[in-house]
Amino acid sequence: MGNTSDQSETRRGTDRGPIASLTRLDRAVWIVLAAGLVLLFFVLMQRISLAEALIGGFAIAAFAFFLPRSRTIAGGESAAIRSVSALADPIVESVADAMQAPTVLLDRKSNVVHRNPAAIQTFPQLGSGVPLTYTFRQPALLEALARARRDAEPQVVELQQGAPGPVWYAVSITPFSPPGLPPDDAQRYLVSFTNMTEQRRTETMRVDFVANASHELRTPLTSVVGFIDTLLGPAAEDPEARKKFLGIMRVQAERMSNLIEDLMSLSRIEMRQHVRPTGSADLRPLLQTVVEGLHNQISESGIDLRLELDKGDTRITGDQDELYEVFENLLDNAVKYGASGGRVDLTLRAVDDTPGFAFQVTVQDYGEGIEPEHVPRLTERFYRVDAESSRKKKGTGLGLAIVKHIVSRHRGQLAIRSAPGEGMRVDVLLPR
């Protein structure tokens, strides 16, 4: 039965030969006839000479009869192999196209043979048929490709692109061999780019946060320890020195306490960052309560506080305590850093010209102001324009970071404007 099957298969393969040849012959004849008619038309129109027409006809006939035959000389199976070799395995292409991460297929020479839609959008400069390394020239990627080619094992390497901003990718290189390819041309590579930028930035922020928090705590703690040693030693019997040093220690302890409270507050807010508040808050009485809480500080600074609060319905969906913290921070900053202007304005008004928002709260001081280049960084943790001045005024460097997170949680918008000599204006837009 096996021999019969083989013979039958052989006959079918033999039978296909003449049929395929006749098909090619018929196609070639039709090409020559069509070309002959066109050339005859040009001869009759005196566009070309008879000799030129004969030469052209002979060339077309040679192309029609011999070129197709040379293309199919190895049969359909060889053509299929070349098709896969030139492009890629269609199944692998489909898998690559279904991936959300930018993914490309490479041939054995690391030339790009297929790009999925995400790769086309992310790397428009990455062309098909050219080596991947023309676009990505990092040595680490070259080494990973070399290892994948040598060991035929998956490789993972980190890649950084510098324009227009730093972007990090985890590049996975997976060798595979599509079926039907000759052994010397069987290797292909699936290269996937996973964007790690957000993770890297988060890690950087975490490291910076720990370093800054440690520094902010270390300074007052060192001061307290030093004064304790002094009180236990040389100043042990000096009442005046003891009283002075204990006062300084209290200030430093308050500074550490404030910092820890702000850190805990920021941590709590971040844990609920993506959960919108469901409670109710009335902005007008809330702002009046904030002013009353800072009454002593405002009086001691000699600030003229001007209130302008909307008389209508100012209730919104929000967390009363968190919003109190927002406006207490903003008013406290205005009094601390804008005292030289002698005046602070606190206004609440309904807005109908900003889609998505119902109210705007503005805190405006008329102090020294800051350079515009500092403004975008004011909401960064521990960022200070003047670190020494901020510490003297008991600032932790976390106030505006807390404000930003709370406003974001309430689906609001925070805008800060400042210029030297013009004070600072902070607008908080909130939906109802």
C-alpha cells in the first residue's frame, strides 16, 4: 500500500508538470500576441520603425518564454520556501500583529521583514528590509542579537532612546525557525519592545524620595543629638544654656514631626489617588474655617487678607478634610512667602467658561515671586526654590505635592503662575 501511494503521488506530481508547462506556454503566447499587436500599432502610426518593432518583439518573447520558466524551475515547493524566506511565517506575523507592544520580525541577517502596527507607530523610522541596527545603534542590542544568533536562545536587554525624551525599553529577542525553510536560512527572530519608562521613573522617584526624606530627617535629628550631648556635658549646670538649647530642640523636633505627618498624609493620598471621593463638601464655609484656623499667623505677619466668596450654592462632591488641607497649605504658603507684599487675596467663584469644572478657588499673594522656570517643579516632592529660607519658615517641601495629589483625586486642575516682583497666583478648578 505504501508503494502504491508513493507511485500515485509520483504520477500526480508528473501529471502536474505538463499541465503547469502548458499553462506557462499559453500565458507566454498571449503576452507575445498582445505585445505584437501593440508594436504593430506603433509601426502603422510611424512611431517606431519595423526593425525596432522586431527587436522589441524578440526581447518580449524571450522574457515571456524564459523568465517564468526560470522562476518555477524548482517547482511550487521552492517558491513557497522563498516566499516565507522573504517575508515571515504568516502565523508568526499574525501573532506579532496581535501584540500590543511594538514587535518586529527579523531574518537571519537581522533585517526587518515585518513590523506590527504598534512598531510602525512607535518607530516610524524603522523600515522594512533594512537591518534593525540602522535604527537602534546601541552596543547592548548588537551583543544581544549576536548571542541570540550564536546560542539560539532568547535574550533580554535594556535599551534607552534619548529623543525627544529619555525612554526605556526592555527588548526581548526570541529566535525561532519557521517550517519549510532550508537549514542555512531557517533562523528568524521575534523582537518585542516593552516600554519601561514609567517603571524607571517610578523607581527613580522612589530612590530620590528616600534620599530626600532621609536628608530632611537627618539634619534636625543630628542637631537634636548634638544639643543633648551638650546638655549632658558642658551645659549640664548652665540653666540659661539649657533653656536655650531645649527651645532649639523643640523647634527641630516639631520640624521632624511636621515632615513625618506630611509623609504619612502624602502616602495616604497616593493610596487613594485613583478613587474619587464620594462625600460632600461646601467650599464657602470650608474656606472660612481655613481662614479662622490661620488667624493668628495672618495677624502676626501683618497681612491684609481679602476674601471674596461666592454667595450661591458652593457644594461639591469631595473629601472635606482633604480639601481643607489643600487650601490650608496654599494660604499658609501665601502668608509665609508672600508677606513682603502685605496682601493676600482668597477668592471663590463659580465658573461657566471652563468645561468640566464648576468652581475656581484662587490664592494670590503680592510678594517677591519666583522665576518662571521654577514653577513647573514646585509640586515635586522636596523641591525648594530657596532651601534655607524654606527651612527657616518650617517648610517641609511636601505641601504643594500634597495639594497636587488631592486636587488630582478630586478630578480637579491646579495652575500656578509667578514672576519676580509679581507674587504668586494659584488657581484650583473643581467639578461639582
